Amino acid sequence: MAKKNNSDEVVQNSLREKIIAETEAFLASGKKIQEIPTGMSGQNAQTGSRHIRISTKKD
């Protein structure tokens, strides 16, 4: 297996630190992270799925 480039490691560590800082700020503001149990969907089944219409042209 090839060894990772040092610049890749620096980028990954930078992103990791940014995510940690943003998460800490989010939690410090009083907000909470909701954990969704395995097998559950985050979508509301009553509203159905959301489809994106790319064109307004009708067939």
C-alpha cells in the first residue's frame, strides 16, 4: 500500500480540526445533535420524497 503524501495528511488534519471547531461551536450555542437510529430514515414519510424538477417544459 502506498504511503500518503504529507500534503494530503495536512489537508485531512486541517479539515478534521475545522469540523471539530464547528461542532464545538454548534454545541456551545446550545444546539443539540440528534442521533437517528440505524434503519430509520431522516425523511418524513407523510410528505413523501422530494423530486427536483429541472425543466418547466410539459410533455
